[in-house]
Amino acid sequence: MTELASKQTATWRDYYEMCKPRVVMLMILTSLVGMFLAVPGMVPLDVLILGNLGIALVASSGAVVNHLIDYKVDALMRRTHNRPIPQGRVDQKQAAIFAAAIGVIGMLILLVWVNQLSAWLTLASFVGYAFIYTGYLKRATPQNIVIGGLSGAMPPLLGWAAVTGTIEPGALILVLIIFAWTPPHFWALAIHRKDEYAKTGIPMLPVTHGEHLTKIHIILYTVIMILVTLLPYLIGMSGPLYLLAAIVLGLAFLGWSLLLLFKPKQSTAMDTFRYSIVYLMGLFVVLLVDHYL
């Protein structure tokens, strides 16, 4: 850390950045869809607002813990070296207090105004991401994102449980979709950042087993993901509109995966990563639209 960096003063934007707002917003989109799919009509307004607020605050707390645990790694990577903690704008104690504060507030909102099941499931997701994945799995195995991806796949279940107070098969299918989506999504980014991950010593699959095997894994997991996305239609949870969208969006994802293996350009891995985000957003939006048609 440079002397100049150590004298920088934190602003609200630094704390906002540590919350990983774009990631949390995608999580809340899937939580919202989980809520609406749980009921035939409108979600109660108090649960809609307070449930998602509580989930967002706890998820943001997990993101701050991720920044806190990974700040030395972040300092070595071009994508992350300007983050608030590596640059000294926010020190570790400040980050820890902020994470604890928003996490406790989020849990209290869920416990007091939503229901206990959604609160404890949200806490489990927080522990899985912040400590089990970031603190251990990320550095322990090349399969880190496969095993740790479960915590990031929880938001639809959190939203569903916030409305119903139950865990039901439909909610678990939504979790399974994101769980299958996470490896090809993240491995595409890991290929693009392979050299940076190699410097950090984190055993990402492209570093430990090479790009070729990682690309094959991406194709395999994409096929699995496409098959999983058919389940909402097969169990009668969604209709033909969703089925068509799932097939079209999934085949486009598979196309990017095949392009990444057979005809890659310098930008193909990052383009695949970006499409994966559009894919998940599109899939869940169509799930929601189909539900009310």
C-alpha cells in the first residue's frame, strides 16, 4: 500500500462498492421471481419490500466480508486492485464493523417482519458464501465454484420462503438452475483472468488443469444447465413461453461455450461471461412473465 493510498478518505461510494451492488441486484431479481412464483396473485407488499431489503442487506454483508478476506488477493489482480481495502480507503476494522452492522440489520428485518425460515436460510447462505467459500473452498480446490455455488444459488428459495414460510419443490428447482449456471458463468471469467489467478495462488480450474479442460467443463455444465431449465415446464410450474425462452437462451449459451472451445478469440471468454449474466436475467424475467400469462 502506498503512502498516498493510505491517506485517502473513504466515501459512501467505497462502502457501496464493497457491497457488490450489481451482484446483489441480480440476486434480488431471482429472489423477486421466487416470491412471485410462490403465489398465484400478488406478493404482500410488506414481504415484497422488507423481505428483499433484508436479503439484500445480508447479501451485501457477505460481499463486504469477501472484500475483507480477499484484500491481499485483490491487490494482485488488475480487475480488483482498486477496491477500497487494497487501496487503503477503508481499513479492515471499518469494513468489519460495516459488514456486521448491515448484516445484523438485515437479519433483524427478516426475523421481525418476515419469518424465521427465510431469516435462517439467508444466514446459511451468508455463512456459505462469506466463510465456507471465500474463507476456505476458494483456496482449497479447483472445484471451489461448483461446491461453493450453492450459497449463491439460494436467493429464489429465500424469496419463496419469505412469502410462504416453507421450502417447496418449485423453489428448489430455481436454486438448481442457478447452481448449474454458476460454474460455466464463473469459469468463463476465470479463463479470461487465468494469469491473474495464477499470480494469487488460488487454484482456479484454468490454472490447475488448463484452459482446454475448463472449456470442456463449461460445455458439459451448460448442457446440464439447459436440461435443468426444462424442469419448470415439465412439472407444470411454467408454460410454453418459458419453455421456448429456456431452449433459445440455453442454445445461445451453448453456442458461446462451443465457440470458446473451437474458435476462441481474445474476447470470447469475457463475451461468454457477459452473455451468461444476460442469460440468467432473461430466463428469470420470462419465468415471471409466463407465470402471470
